[in-house]
Amino acid sequence: MTDRWVLVAVAGTLSFVAMLDMNIVNVALADIAEGLDVSAATAQWAALGYQLPVVALLLPVGRWLDGTGTRPALLAATTGFALCSALAALAPWAAWLIAARIGQGACAAVLFVLMPVLAIRAVRPEARGRAMSVPATLGPLGAVTGPAVGGLLLDHLGWRWVFLVKIPFCLLALVVAWRAMPKDGALRGPDRRSLTDAPAVACGLALLLLALTLGSGEPPWFLLAVAAVPPLWWWLRGPGGRPVTGVLRAAGLFRAHGAVLALAAGFAAMHYVVALHLQRDDGVSATATGLTVLAFPLGMALAGPFGGRLADWYGFRRVAVTGAALTAAGLLLLIPLGDGWSPPDVAWRLALAGIGMGLGGGPTQALVMGAAPPERIATVGSTVQVARSLGFTLGPALATAAWALSGTGDGAGDGARAGLALAAVAACLAVPLLALPGRPTAAVPERTTDTVST
């Protein structure tokens, strides 16, 4: 087998673009509200309209992609993503914009599942650590650089360019994928079981995401989490969910998924608390705050390539555990800073945590995807993305709750320390979850899985 690194580059590019869209729109919401003459609450759906279908459709998409060709699915999803980006930029009113963003989120759900699948299939097993480090590093970098890129576009070109900026990357990926990817089947529609399961999964995960997103500001929104339980429970106990949980149990991947969720929650909580405390409580300028927080993605970008190479030499689990431990150490060192934070003191600790995340991100992804059965690799890819997405959303919500429970109504140092302590605990939990291998059980019989899937 010949390694196709150009396809790994495509996976990294599309991961960056899809994650960039998670945060780049947030800084433009005020301008969108003014430009379309709508309320701030309505403008917020320009962000939620993308995030909700991404999380809600990941599991149904994973099941669908296990039975269809990778090349046609990638070409269709990338084309749809670029088209919806253009439609969002041209939106004359809010309903148009929200509809375009929902379509864009649906296409992004396909891309999120496909990227690790594309990377792991493009190279030989002995190069998987390096390959998986590319999308695992570039994806989070897209998320953390989104606000900075969005701010530059707003200042110089206007809010519509927040949507247009991604189209050239999509067109480049389309050209490369069209020429470099081998033909591997036709684009097939979802089966009847997938169509039945999709509404239940989408409803449950969408309600859960809304509860975590809105609940930090208004506690009654947390009641949505209770409403999310019945549809998700029905799906897990039914013929659609049993094969998914069966694959994870058979491969011993539940602990690794817990580590992915914990690291994502710790990262998101830290990012939220540090930016808020520096700017609001310590009076640091927005520019200095942005530069300080960029220490994390800088450390991550520098360490990512080394993490993949080390994993190919010494094993995925060892490097993944080392990376998680360094991330936890960086977050733990933030807690004793006290009330007066200086940007340099914060920056080197964030850089250490970023180095850990860069070292461990690719090996963790390779550890999970490498253990997946070949016929269920897209399903496992979707469950990893669900765990990561929930962690990104759960982190700020829990950090806000910890800040409020610390008893500092003015939001001073004690609240920030409580939020950072929660972020550090989450990262520390990932270390034993990765260090202790899961316990594989007997594989799910293929005949039984096929029977319940039809």
C-alpha cells in the first residue's frame, strides 16, 4: 500500500474548516443582528443552526457512512458545505441565513465523521500516528483561531465574509479529492432503520446541546436535559443503538471515549475561564487576552507533528497518556496563580497544556480508530466526535456553574480558580482512562448486527 499523504492533508484542511465554523460566527452575531435587523436572540441561531445538526446527526451519519462510498460522500458533503456557506453569505433575511446554516451543519456532520476515516485509510498502519495527528491537531486549531479570524474579517470586510472565507479551502479540497481518491462505491441513501433512528438521536442530542449551551445563563434551560433522556434511551435500547454500543464494548473503547470527552471539557472550560477572567476581572485588553490565549494553540501546533511520530515509534497509548498528563499539569499550574494574573504567567502554562494536547490528540484518535472493526470504522468515528462535541459544550457550562457556586458574586479570583480546578480535574481524569486499556468483549456477531440494521 502506498501512503497518500495528500489525502491526509485534505482531511486536516476540512477538519480545520469545519471546526473554524464552530466559533468564527460567534464574534459576528452583533453585526449579523444589526445587518439583518433582528434581535440578538434571533442572531444567535446563526451559530446554533450550525452546531445543533452537527452534534445531532453524527451518530446517524456514522451508521450511513459504513454502507456507502467514502469518495462520493466526501465530494457531496464538501460541495454542500461550500454551497451553504455561499448561501449564508448572501442571506437577505434571518430565516434564509438560519436555513443555510442548518444545511451547512448537516454537511459538516458528514465531514467530521469522514476526516478520521479518510486519514486512517490513506496510510499504512505503521504511519497512522502521524496521519491521525494532522486532523486531530488542525481541527482544534480551527476552533481556537475562529474568533481571531472572525474579528479580522469583521473589522476589514464585514460579517458576510465570515461565511465566504471557507469556500476557497473547500474548492481546493474538492479538486484534490476528485483526483487523488480512488473510486470506492456509489453514494447510497440511508436505509429504513437509519431514517427511523435519526429523528430520535437528533432530538435527544439537540435537546442536550441546547441545555448545556443555554443552561449556563438561565438555569431553567437545564430541564431540557431531562427531556433529552427518553429519545436517547429509546434509541440506545433499540435495534439502532445496540450495534453501536456493541461495537464499542467489543473493542473496549468506552474508557477512551471518556478520555476524549474529559479532555475536550477541560480544554473548553479553561479557554472560557481564562479569557473571561483576564479581560473582565484583571482589566487586560482584548488584544493582550487574545495573544495570551493563543499560547495554547501555538503549543499544540508545535507538538502535534512530534506526537504522531512518537506514537508510531513507541505506541499510541504511551504517547496519548503522556500528552494527557502534560495537559493536566498545565491546567493544574493555573490554579495557584492568585487574583492578579499576568499574561506571561498564564501564557507559559497554557503553552504547556497545549503541548500536551498536541502530543496526545493524534495518538488518542489513532488508538480509538485503530481498534475499530473495519466494517464499523465510520460508526466509531462518529461516536468519538459526539464525545468531543459534548465535551466542548459541557466544559463552559460546568465552569460557569463552578464559578457561581464558589460564592463570589462579583466574579473575582475565587470563581476563576473554581472553574480552572474543574478544568484540571477533567484533564486529570483522562490520564487513567487512557492508561488503563479497555476490556474487549466478544465481538458483535455480524449476522445479528445486519439483521437488526435492516
